[in-house]
Amino acid sequence: MTKILPDKAREFAIAVVQQLQQANYQAYWAGGCVRDKLLGIEPQDYDVATNAVPDQIQEVFAQRKTLAIGASFGVITVLGPRSAGQIDVATFRQDAQYSDGRHPDHVTFTSAQEDASRRDFSINGMFFDPLKDQLIDYVDGQADLEKKVIRAIGDPQLRFAEDKLRILRAVRFAATLGFQIEAETRSAMEEFASQLQVVSAERITAEMERMLTHANRQAAVQLLQETGLLTIIFPEGETSSSDFAERLAVALQGLALLKTRDFSTALALLWSQLVSNAGRAETEAMTRRLKLSNPQIKSILWMLGQEAQIVAADKIDWPVLQRILVDPRIENLLDLAAARRQAQQESISGIEHCWQQLQLPAAELNPPQLLSGNDLQELGLTSGPLFREILKQVRDAQLLGELADKATALQWVQDRWPA
């Protein structure tokens, strides 16, 4: 995949506006890229809003350089150079009713001012003309940026009734930007919190990933709890138990202590604090419910399954520990275990022992296996479940220094399992 270069993306975003304006249409940067520019943050991507309708947009850029996947909502994707990516160009619009609580039933094309009024939050409702270096702000978004406030545009109840995902987006913007949520907006969020359930699991998980991989994830989870959203996302959480406040405090402190930005690690820590003594089955059910990817599911199950041994690493047999230490996910596991133990103000001696062992030379930490299944077959043994047990015992003996080479290992097997 070609890497998108910020300079090239910005140049392309300017060129898209320029082409539309040269064709006598209004065209501005819109939404998050304007917010980020005013905050001095390099935008990750750009959106353009225009009074040109989809057919006209395709005329300006030629059909071979556009995708009309979102045309029914007034959106045409314009394809740029590989290093610049692509840009969604949307016609100024008004939205009709949101029957599914997520998408408008249909749209009506309109003016820039009316388009701004149907957007979610004032900080995302501004336009910017990069050719004139001019901000177009119908919703007082710049003032709210300066005040560090998240405020719904217009009636917050209407905004959240239209699209329930906006409730979660408000939390993300407040936490990641370090802003406060305006009182009426927050009140409406709390009122509509239970309706987040109508949003697809994929959308909820995408927002959670953005929050839990950000440096301010502790603030995000705290705000989810305060607004009643945490128990909607994790209904398994034992919020009524007497020690829930204590376990949540450990989760918040642990998230602050985590060094990694890995989503699976942060989610594993949070989940296992919200649900005490959650077994593998309960954890896997949660990951499936949230539609996590298979690698993410496996990573969460593995880390939570191995954490107890890592904590006691200085007391368990070396072959058992070695198998954990050579897993490519080991650093995230150690980070999770250390963050939790430190948040609980408990010893991390076992985790420190693991870090010491990881300094061993590769040949000692993870030497090549002495025997394979083929070797056992050549000894006349019949393949089957016994093979796995034999190979495990050979590997344990090797790691304990009892077997040093293949010939010795073969003889060791013959003595114990004669063909």
C-alpha cells in the first residue's frame, strides 16, 4: 500500500477546490480538516464541500478519476495521485429523517449555510477556502475551539436522535482534544446513551479503537462511565458490585500507565477490570459481539490467559516461561501486566524477571528445536496425538539443558518410546 504523504494530500486538496472554483462552483474544505488546521494539527485527510451536484462533480474531474459509491448522499470520491490519496467531494445538503438512527433516508441539495447546520458539532461544522485563506464559519465553531468546548450544532437532542454514533464521537473529541462538553450537549448525550445500541458493533468498535489508542484514553473511559455509555458498550460490566469503583479506578490508572498504543492490549486491560473473573468463553463472546478481527481476538485471549504466569514468572518452570517469552506479543503482555500491577500497587518482580530473561542470547532464549515429527516417524513411531506430547517433552528437556543435540534427543526418545 502506497503511503499517503501529508504535503501531497494537502496539495491535492487545494487542487480539487481550485478545479471546482475554476468551473464556477463554490468549493471549500469541510469538517475535520478545517478543525485540525485551526488547531495547528496536520489533517489526516481532507473533505471538500461544494454546490456542484454529483453529475457536475464527475464532469469536472472525469468519470475515470471518480467513484460514485456515495452519490445517493451527494458524495463523489475523487481519486488523486497515489501519494495524495483520495478526497470525498460532497454537495451541500440537508438530511431527511434518520429512520435507522444512523443514516438519512434521503438528502436534499442546499446551501453552504444549511449544510453547516445539519453537521454534528460546531468544531466540525466550519468551511475553509484554501485559495483565499478564508474561514467560513456559520456555527461559531472557531469560538468553541478557542473555548475548548464540544457543542452540538442546533438542538443537541435532534442531532443525537438523527445519528446515535454522535454520542460516542462527542466523547472521543472531548477526550482526545482535552475539551469540555457543553452542558446541554452533555445532558442530551446522557439522555440518549441507551440508544447507542442501535449503532452497529463495527462502528462502536472503530470509535473505541480511536479512543483506546490515544494518549488520553484514561479520560475517554472516565467520560464514558460518567455519561452512562460504558455499561451500554460493555453490558457485562459488574457496575452494581461493591468493588466496581475500585476495579474501574485500577482500569483508569492502568490505561494511563500502559506504554503501548495497541488497541487489543488496552481493551484487554479495560475488559478484565470491568468484569471480574471473566473466563475465556465470556471474553471471547465479548470480542465476537464487538466484531473484532481474528488477530485481535486471539491476542486478547492469549494475553489474559498468560498474565497470571507472567506475574509469577520468577516462580514457574523455565520451559513454561520460555514458550511465553518467545511469542511476538510478549512486550504487549508485559506492558499490560506491569500497568495492572502498578495500578494495584503490587510487586512487578515477576515481570522484571521476564525482561531480564528476554536479554538472553537468541540461541539460548529460543534455540532451534532438536526434533520434528519427521524424525519421530523415522524412528518408527506412528503419527498421532502422542507426537505432540513427545515433542513437548523433548523441547522441555532441551530448554532445561538435559538434551544438547539431535543424536542425544533421538536416543532419549528411543529409550522412552521404543517403536
